[in-house]
Amino acid sequence: MYDAAYVPGGKDSVNLLLEEDAPKRFIRETYNHGKAIAATGERIEVLQAAGIASGPGVVNGKSGSDLTASFIEVIGHRHWNRPK
């Protein structure tokens, strides 16, 4: 059980996540269930590989305290108005 997903950083981590189908399925299921997702920098590649570019409750393109504040804000509720 979880309420949100944060894609970890680092090029090596991203490469490992991109090599496997399970992480991409997990991110896609998180998105489909309206849960919050955050990723920045090269981590956005994992979202794109899962077929997610952006949408309500998806925080990307931010860093540091801006990312943290935005992610906390979207964790509080589900985002059912996402395109599938």
C-alpha cells in the first residue's frame, strides 16, 4: 500500500529502472490509480518509458524545496482526471 511514488535519481539508477519492465509497470499503475508521482532530471525518462509525460499529480521539472513542496501538495488526494 502506498499513496505516492518518487522515482530515484542518478543515471545508473535510471538505467537500471529502464532495463526492467516491472518498474515501468509500477509507475504506470501508480498513475492509473490517480496517485502522486514525482521525478526530475534524468528520472523523467522513467516516466516517459511508462507512457507518462505529465498530468495532474505528476511533479517533474522541479528540484530541491520546490519539488518537495509540490510533491507534498499533490500527495493529499487522488488525481482521477488524468488522461489514460
